[in-house]
Amino acid sequence: MQTTHPSYFWVGSDEPFVDMKQMDQIGRVTLGRFGGCSRSGQYKNEDGAAILIGDDWEMTVVLDAHKTADSAALVLQQLAQHESRIRTDLDAPLTDAFQRIETTVLDFFQDPDFLAACATLQGETACLIAVRKGRFIWWFSVGDVVLYLFHPDLMKMGQAALNERQFYEWIGRANTFALPVPSYTRGVRELRQGDNRLFVTTDGLLECPGTPYAEPKQMEDTLRSGGIAELLSTIEVQGVRDSTTVVTWTVTIDERVTQPSDT
């Protein structure tokens, strides 16, 4: 049963969804999963996801592990154990919230007990955390999960992806937070006036045979016409092997946003 402020945690080793499309609505966020095609050799799912909703914010976490799902499960466990701290951070005023959540996430991933647990795992995971509060989106990315912002102002300029896929960057047995200087990407972007569609995906969608979604415009067109159901049906028809996990939600901004001074 959903509450006003729902939380949802999932790891693919518990529910793999091989040969199965699953779509769920968690508050304002839609979560879609397809575990890959057994006819293409798939037999497991190493993805994970978490969704937390507040009064004026959403937090989504998408993970893409390999070898096993243990690293994704460990990250989700760390987040679930500290959910109250996360909610306190994000309920703070807009001017403080992103700085607070960034400090919290860095604390999680550099915690000595967490690093020690990572060293015992089989495999490692990519992880993308996205938080929308007010008219801003903040993200924290390790690895190759991608966050997109679809809006007409940006699409006409050829801009959609907020982060870039980073290879050789993980959390787990191989751990870029165990380095002398941790390796990750983070950023903040102001949303545009009107409807902003936020979309996060693992690389199963991007690397699907036939590359139906190699370009962001292909994703946006499908999301407009048939939503996540059409996205997942398309990659199933194409015989994708890799598991695909996506989240999407739309934020409508009524207030004035930054424009060039000569308009």
C-alpha cells in the first residue's frame, strides 16, 4: 500500500523479470523493467532501483551490476538503512538540500564498513542517483547509467543527456571510492518552463541489437507515443539479452526560468 511519501527498493536477483516486462507507478515516478530475453541467453538480472518521494522532491536510483547483483543489493541496503537522513536532507530548503544530499552520498560510499563490505563482493555496479527538487535536478553518477532531460528548448539545441557514460568506474569489488581520490560525476541543472521529462536508463536499452534507441530523440519519440511499455516491447522484439531498467517522470515548471538577456 502506497503512502503519501512512498519508498521502493528492488534488486534483480530477487525478481529477475527475464522474458517479462514489468511497469509500476511509485508516486509520480514510473519504473519499467525487462530482464532480457532467454532466447538470447539471458538467465539473470543484476540491475537494481530505488525510488523515494517527498512533498516537493523525487529521488531515483538506478543500478547496473555485473557478475552478480550483490553490489547493487549492498548499495540499496546502505540507502534503505539511512532513508530517514536522506529524507531530512531533501526536506531542507532548496538552497541547502542538494549540498546536504551530496555530503550524505559521499559519506555512504566512503564509509569504512561499506568499503570493507564491497571488498568481499563478487562483482561491482554502476549507480546513478537523481534528485529533483523545485525547478532543479541534481545527479550523482558512477559508471554508465544515463540520465536524460527531454524538453523542447533543449531538444532543438541537440541537448538531452545530462551525464556521460563513464567506463571503468564502479562500486563493489572494483571500487572507485577506494581510490586516493574517488571518481564520480555530479551536477545540477535548472529545468525549463513547461513540461520536463526526466528519464534514466541502464545500457540494455542503449546497446539493444539493431540500436533502436541509440539516439535520444528515438527514446523521446517512443516515450511520447507509447511510453515505457512501447520501449520495453521494442527491445524484447529485437531480442535484447541485457537487462534493462528505466525510470521516468514529468515535472511541470510554471515559474520563470533563466533566459538569455537579449530575448
